[in-house]
Amino acid sequence: MESLETDIKQLIIDTLNLEEISVDEIESEAALFGNDGLGLDSIDALELGLAVKKRYGVVLSAENEAMREHFYSVASLATFIKSQNPAHSA
């Protein structure tokens, strides 16, 4: 799972053009949105959601309240991706 988390961190950096942040600076359990953690916003969420869908082939639904929980942190996103696409469980 650690390599999946690292891959997600790099995806976040690449997708959102966060060149000033390294993979090591993103904590797996830290919040991605709001005032904590990375402090991403709703536009970032849309871009990240599209990138995750494209990279991992997972189905995302804006109407699904659980999406908020899945996108809480890198760790929760990795768990979600693994549950939707077992090929990414490494």
C-alpha cells in the first residue's frame, strides 16, 4: 500500500502543479482539504478526482457522500482505490 500512497502523492503534486512540495512532505494521514494538511479547495478536488479516475479507473460519484471521506487523506484515497481496483493493491 505504501507504493500506492507514494504514487497518489506524486499524482497530487503533478495534477495540481505543487512543485514546491515533495512526496515526503505530504503526510498520508493528513487532511487534503480545508485549513489542515495541504489545504486544497473544491477546484483542486475536481482536478484530483479526474486524475484519479483516469489513472486508476475508479468510478467517482459527486452525489455520493462517501466520496468526501474517500478523499480525506492520501491513506483513505489509497484504501478506496484498492477497494475499487485490486490491481493497485501493491
